[in-house]
Amino acid sequence: MTTDAAEAPLSLTSPFDILAAVPYLLGFHPADSLIVLGLVHTRLQFTARWGLPLPDDALAPLGGLVRREGITHLIAVGYGPGPLVTPATDELRRVAAGHGTPVTEALRAEGGRFWSYTCDLPGCCPPDGTPYDSTTTEVAARATLKGMVAHPDRESLERVVAPSTGPVRLAMRRATAEAAACLATRMSACRDPDTLAKELVAEGLARVHESLALAAAGGRLDDRQAARLGFDLAVVRVRDEAWTLSTESHLALWKDLTRRMEPRFVPPAASLLAMASWRTGDCVLASIALERALAIDPDYSMAVLLRHALDNLLAPRLLTERMPTPSELDATMGTPTAAWLIPMLELLDDAGPTARGQRRSIARHADDPPYP
């Protein structure tokens, strides 16, 4: 994965600085990892991480990234034992050389000591390694003052968006059931599915705008609002409105909903969290959010697209610069029809046989095969 780190306020003038900066750039202290920093002269442009051992051709997208970003040189840090790190570092240097990009520093860190692959002078790089403590440096202090966080490990970061439990989960479950019952009642009275689709899409778009405005102001949706938005986001046109309008200021909203929503509602919220995180340069959190989305729905299209972008080391701007406006979405997708409601209806299984019967009716109206 890659992190757009051009604005990172951290100095990288020595191995000690590099080792202190990496955990803050990633958001956690890595293990069994290869970290690559791409610089344009003295400016840090990206941070990329691969787990070790490297999968075949894992570094293949690096050449494209180096060209797109105009990278002048690379810095590498491998975390783990020599037999794990050295082959990955050798492969990186081979790939970089093939693209004419020098690796000016390559380090291996393990057990509080580091070794340099670019230095073999015993005076500065002893065979038994050089001790370091990344938590007591000026870089660590500056990162903390800037609000950057380094979790102990990736698992700790995963818990930031882990499903809520206890009373929070029970309250959200009740709110979701109430929202489902209201929708089921409304659908049972439906006489024209296309008209219902227009109404629900319009209401969903309005709720997206209200939710984003509340989040930008530092507010938080209550359980009832969150549950109803969960149904709205199942409709692709409504989700794409959120995708088009969402910015870094809405990250807390999508993080909160990814934690609170019932599992079947999570893929849209987690994908929107991934996009918001990616835009801030936090591709580790973006990757974790996509893992949650794809674990629930391996074919969820937005998550699959973003996973492909991260795996191929694309910069966020390559996607955000191509995002359509809401009016362009309207022009492309046209007028809402009953078929748009099928994903929302699939979430109503808990609302009883009436909702399931209405789902079949609307599916038939949309010329889709009936659901079992």
C-alpha cells in the first residue's frame, strides 16, 4: 500500500530519524515488513509497505509510482531477521535500479538494533548492529505534537474500527430493526415501485447531505439516524453521492458507522472510510477498512476498486480528480427506478415475510428474477 506523505513534517537526515519516523508515517510499529520511502529531493512524497516475505511480483507497481511522482531517490527499511529482510531489500534495489532510481539508504531493524545495507564501515555500522530507540527522538516528539499516532502494532490499529460491542451494539441493533420495520410498512403500501424509488432516493440523498454537514461540524449521528442512513447507502446512487462529496472532514463519520452498523450494512460505510483515509494519506487504515468490507461482501464493487488502487500504488488524486459531480451522476444514471431498490430490499430480511414478499414484487417489476 502507499501513503501520500508529501506533507509529513518529519526530518529524514539519518538512520535514527528514519527509524523514528516510519511508525508515525504508517500509524503503527511494523514487524516483518518492508517499508519504502519515496522522496523528491528532500521532500517525502510517499510511504509504501509490504508484508514479508514478499509475494511474487509484489514490487512490480513500484516503477509506475516512481515515474508518476517524479521520485529522485528511495529509502528502504526492512523489519525482521536477515533471512526475511535481505531478499526483499535485494529485490527492491534491483527494481529501483531498473528504473534508474537510487536507493540511498537501506536499513534492517530488529530487536532495537539496525544494520545498513549501504554501509560496511565497522566504525559507523558495526557487525552486531547499532542500538536505537525510536520513541525518545526529536522526530517522535515532533510527530506527537503534530497529532500523529504510532500504534504498537497493526492489530492495535485494526481495533480502531473493530465492531462495537455491548450496549452500543444492542442499541444499534434495536434502531436497525425499527428502521427496517418502518421501511417494510412503507413498502407494503407501495402501489408504484418506480415512484417509491424516486422518493427513497431523494430522501437518501438529503440524509447524506445532512450527515456530511453534521460530521463536518463535529457532530455525530444518533442510532436512529445511523440505522436509516445504512439503508440509504445500500442504493448505489446514494452511496455515490456520499463518495463524490466526502472529504477528510468526514472521516470520523465513516469510522463511527463502520464500527456501529450491523455487519450487513458495513461494506458501503467501510469503503467510504477507506476513501476518506486514503485521501488523508492513511493507507494503512484504508486497507484495514477495505478488509472489513470485503470480508462481508468479497464482490462489493467500490471496495474492489479501491483495493486495486491501493495494491497498484496509485495516488489518491488519480481517482479524486476523476470523481463526477452530483449533477454528472444524475446525467449518467438517469431517473431512479425500482431496480435501484433491490440492494436496500436485500437488507430487509429481518423485517418479516411482508417485506420479503414486497421485495419479490419490486424485483418482478424491475424485470429481475425473483429472490428465493
